[in-house]
Amino acid sequence: MLYPKKSTYLFCFLMVLLGLCVALPSALSASQRQSLPSWFPSQTVNLGLDLQGGVYVLLQANMEEAKQSLWQDIRSGAAAALREAGTFPLSVVGGDTGLTFTFEDKAPMEKITETIRGVAGNDYAVKADQGVVRVSLSETGEKTFEKDMMQKALDTLRVRLNETGLKEPSVQQQGKDLINVQFPGVDDPSRIKDILGRTAKLSFHLVDETLSQTYNQSVRLPASKMALSMKREGDAMPMALVLERRAMVTGEMLSSASTSFQDGLPVVAIRFNTVGAKRFGQATAENINRRFAIVLDQEIISAPVIRDAIPGGNAVISGGFTAESAGDLALLLRSGSLPVTLKIIEERTVGASLGADAIRLGQQASLIGLLVVMLIMIVLYGLFGIYVALALVINMVLLMAVLVMAQATLTLPGIAGIILTLGMAVDTNILIFERIREECLGGLSLGQSLSQGYHHAMTTIIDANMTTFISSAVLLMFGTGPIKGFATTLIFGLVTSLFTGVVLTRLMIVRWYRRQGKQVRLPILAPVQGKNGQKLA
Amino acid sequence: MTLNLISRLPVHTQFRLRPLFWPGLALSGVAVALSIVALFIWGLAFGIDFTGGVQIELQTPHHTIDQARALAEKALPETPVSLQAFGENHVWLLKTAQTTLNQDQILAALTETFPKDTVIRRVDYVGPSVGDDLKQKGVIAVVVSMIAIMFYIWVRFEWPFGVSALVALIHDVIITLGFLSLVQEEFSLSTLAAILTIAGYSINDTVVVFDRLREFLKKHQREPLISLAEKTCNHVMIRSCFTGVTTIAALICLYIWGGAALQGFCLAMIVGILAGAYSSIFVATPLMLLLERYIQRTPKAPASVV
């Protein structure tokens, strides 16, 4: 230990140099970074939303609702297929978890089961038992369904956000049914929420005028009709209209949507694809002078009267838009509807000024903390303390460099982790130095006590760091966002502290020892024992 | 101030710790009991990370806290709001519990009532399910990390050591929670992080004591355990003190200069570290002595005569 290899020196020197180069850009201002040569590392540390300001939204997908609409689809599909096969179920009961078809006793069960299986597909368990057929999602089927829904939702959100032109939005799945969306640098979340949260399910339905006139809450509508409300400027109460449940055309049949102007007011111009255009043309031709409702997310936007057949597949949605809201709706329609409803369950907005304040305070506290710990060490251990202080500075540089290289995110609790690392890092050195003092007191020569001190302290250092490492790892597993940032800095800090606290200080002390010659005594131990060190000179 | 202060300090302290072990353990027992009582009576002051609700940090340069509170109450007449100072410079933290109003409505009401120069620095909305989920995750995280640490200690030490270390660790966590409950410091996500860090870090001191004790046990097999334990504690005393001092010094710097958002974290960490330093000597060590005595008393298979 007293005679380290040349390669050890070289390795440490290179590590520190590399650390300095990688960490340097993060300490410079943007303009200073510009003037660095192009081969120089330019990456800076990733700042969390709490430090740079921005909006964080956590959305939860409503899987129950998605499944219910899935069962609705299978139900109508199966009914049609059975009708074709010439059998009719006595009853169909649909719950949240599946469908139950009941047939009369003599029904050809095998054929029926086959038909239903054909409609439902492979992901479903179809079980027949004495005239009753149950369809449910198999376990893998349920997983596939949920995964599929989430993937589609994520894709749709990404398309929507890309088109908004916001700076680096990030959309990530979190857990089973959560989506975590982050917008650095944004400080007004309202428009974003509109874009994120809207399902954007568009459909056109014919209005049933006679039922609409007499409709109120207590009226029971036939299954083929539905009542939806229409909100208009100036109306105190939203007006309800009764519509055909079956849509003339839906948003899936759109080929494009864009903002346009009609009579000087912003509108959304839409264009149907071939199928949509044909259906829309036919439906309008058959229902001249009737009203149809344009429904977006279970709400009627407008209900114009059909004056003429509209064959070309072009239509216009008007309804008191501003230029921005028309643009957003066009964007939503272009990107398609979300397969599941997303609900905002957590939302955090940090103003840019607060983030800047947090960085400033964090820098200030880290710097003062560093100085205070350095001072304590120097006062305590003199020359050896200066070595530790130097190692601490290198520790901070390396920690920064590791954060940059790993592209970890530095958060406000992460800064706390850095400062905590500062305080904890010197523990390694205190353990070593106390051990060296002990070995020297025990009668070992200076060289022996140095080498034995480092050697014996190692077990304890590893044990002590291990427990901290374990709890940080648990934090990393269970924590979210800012807390993950804390755990990351703490773990990286443990590693860099071991390197600087053990390897670097050892090299420095060994250098000192070999320069001094063998006769020198240990500076951190009183020369004469038992006299309270008074003879220190 | 003299540099190299350490050379004036003895390598080993010479405290008569033996008579203090049992009263120290008893004191800890009382402190833990009081902490549990405090937790039962007052509970933890969970912040909106856990309770859900809306929290808005705003700055009104020309208002006192009472004026700001009056404005907030005027803006949201039907919602129970609380407003407290958050750091300096007229920054207030406004909180509402779960209400029928959503965050945008609350913000709109506030911007209408408060003067133009008000700066809204931060808005947090946490839904009710999120908070419950977090509480659950937090408890799981604390339990998992304790089990993991216990497992590690178990592998590294014999069982009486492992059990004592674990009890000391639980002691540190309970004392910290009890303190947070007593002063009703807000329990936020970063406080939870502090608790978990304490679980990993406060046990360091115990590990250092036990590591050394294990070494002594090998060297001095004839000496009674209690005198070895006393010796060990004296041997690690200087290290425990100064490690505690540097870590707490760094945390105090963070408390004073790091901004209001991290003060709860610092407070919890400081209490946890103090508890950890104390418990390594006055909880883990006497407990280990008790357990060893218990083992000695229980009849074993006759040991082979050396």
C-alpha cells in the first residue's frame, strides 16, 4: 500500500481529468459553453422540472370504461353473427368482466360457441355450459388488451404533443395504467391539459326532433336513441337534444382536419375518407331539412340543418371557436381519438423563477456546506484534513460528472442528496484516520500504521456504505420523480466518495509519507501520550 | 483556532459507560413510547403529496401574511384554505383540501382577487388516489428497506447483533417520526425520503460499533463481554462524534441556506442522525448484551473443552 504502482497514479489522474472535463460545461453559462472547442464534452446535467420550471401531469387511463365499450362491440358483433347463423339468444347479459348469452335448450351449442369464438377472437375465453355461453377475457388477453390500450394512448398523445411545437415534451407510461407527461419550460398548463385530456371522439348523429321537444330528465328513451346536451354561448342551462345512437359518420373516417374561416369566424374544416364521404353523402341526401348533431366527447358542438346533400366529403364544424380552440380541435381530430379516457390525477406546475431560485439556493447551500465541512476537517486533522478537503472538492466534481454521463436528472431533493453526500463522505476518512491513530498508538511504525489503518478500516467502511446503499436502492425502486433524483445522487455519491475518500487520499498521504522520510511522526497523534498533548511542538 | 485539533484529543475516550448502558436503554424505551403516543395523538402532518388537494405557492410583495390570508379567504369563500409563510420575501403557501373546485377554478378565483403583482410560483394538484397510493408505497418502501438491511446485517453478523441493530434502527425511525409528529412538521415526499435515508444511514454507527466489537471478541476472548462493549464504544466515540458533526453541519447549511422546500428533510435527517448516534451506544449495545446473556443462560450442548 505504501508503494502504489505508477499506473494507479495515472489512472487516478485520468479519472479526475475526465471528471473535470465532463463536469465543466454544467458550471458554465450558455455563452461560455459556446466558446469551448467542439471536441470538448458539451453535455450538461439534466435538470428536473422542479429546478428548471415546467408542468408535470399524471394521467390515469380508465380501463373499466374501455372494457365496457369493448364488451359493447363484441355484443353487437356476436348478435349480428348469430343472426346470420339463424340462432337468437334468449338473453344477453353484459357486465364489466364479460358477456353471458343464454339460449334455449335445443339450440346447437357447438355451432353457437364456434360463431361467438369467431367474433371474439383468440384473446377471449368462450365457455359453453347447458345453453349458457360465457365470454370473458383470458388473463393474457386482459393484459394484451390493457397494454394495447396504453400503447395506443401513448402514441396518440405523442402525435398530439409533437404537433403543438412545445419544447421536448416527454410522455411515459408509469406502472400499469398511468401516463406521466412532462413539459419543461411551460408555465401555463391549461392549454396542455385541454390537448391531453380530451378523448376527441367525434361523431355525427341525426336529431330526433319530436322526442327532443318533449324530452326531459325523467323520459325513458328507447335503446336506439340517446340524449346529449348542447352548450351554447349565453345559455344558462345547456339544452338537451335526442339523437339517434347510430352515428352517420365518425371521427375514424376523417382524412384531414384544419382551421379555416367562414364569415370571418374560425371554423374547423374536415375532410372524410372514401368510406366516410360516401356515407356522409348518402346520409345527407336522405335527410334533407333534418338536423344533425356534431358530437365531440359526448357533447354536442353544433346541430346544423341539412340544406342539401353533401357529396364531396367536405364539411365544416362551426360553434363559437376562437382561432386557437379551432386549431386545437383540428389537431385533436387529426391525431385521432384516445382509445381510453384519461383523467388527470396529479398535476404540478413550477414557475421558471422558482426553479431558478431553487438552483441558486441549492448552489449556495452546497458551496457553504462544502466550505464548512472542509473547514471542520482542516481544523480537526491539519495537513491530512487539507488532503480530505481536496478530495471533497474532487468528489463534488466527479459526482457532477457522473450525473452528466449517466444523464441522470438532478432534482431539488437531489441537491439535498449532494449535500448529504458531502457530510457522509468524510466519514470514510474519519474512520481511516482514527484507525491510523489507533494503530500508531498501539506501537506500529508510521508506515505500518498508515497501511494497517487503511486496511482495517475498509471492512467497516464497506459495511457502513452498504446499508446506505440498500436504502437508497429501495428509494430508487419505489420513489417517483424528485425522490428518484435524490436516490440517484446519493448512490452515485457513495461511489465517488469511496473513490476520493479511500483511493485519492491514500495516494496523497503516501506521497507525503515518502517525501518526509521514515523518521517523521504521525501529525494527527500527540507526540507524548498521557500528557494531554500539551507538548505539541 | 488551532489546526490539527485531533492531536490534542485522546485516541480513545475513557468514559465509564457501563453504568450508563441500562439507564440509556431505559431512556430510549421511554422516548420510543412517547413517540408512539405522540404519533397516536397528533399523527403526522401529512402534506398534500399524501392527503391530496391543491397547494399554491405565491408571492405578494406588498402584503403581510394576514392581508394575504384575508385575500385568500375572500377569493375562496366556500373552501377551507390555509395560508402560511413559506421562507422569506412574502412567499406564502396556500393549501386547500379536496374540494369540488378544480385547480383552474381556484387559480382563476385567486388571480381575480389578488393584486396584479402577485407571482404564482408553483401549483400542485394531487388527486386523492395518488396520495393513498403514495402512503402505501411509502410504508412498503420503509419495510422493504428495513428487511433488506436486516438481511445484510444478518449475513455479516451473528443474530444477537443483527436483532439489536434492527431494533436500534427501528428506534431511530420511530424517534424521528415522533419528533415530526410533536413539532407537526409537514410530512412530504422529501420527508419520506429522509426517513428512508435514516433507515440506511443511522445504522452506520451501529455497524461501526459492532464491527469493532467483533474484532475485539476475536482478540480478547477471556474478557467479559460488557467490558469489551464499553471499550468498543470508547474506541469509536471520537469517530461517531465527528462524523455526526460533519454530517449535521452540512445539513444545517442546507437548512439555513437551501430554501424552505428542504427544511423538513433537514430536520428529519438531523434528528435521525442524532438518534442513530445515541442508539448505537445506548440501544444496540446494551440490547446485544442482554441477548448474549440470554443465550449464555439457556443450556447448550456441552462445548468441547479446549
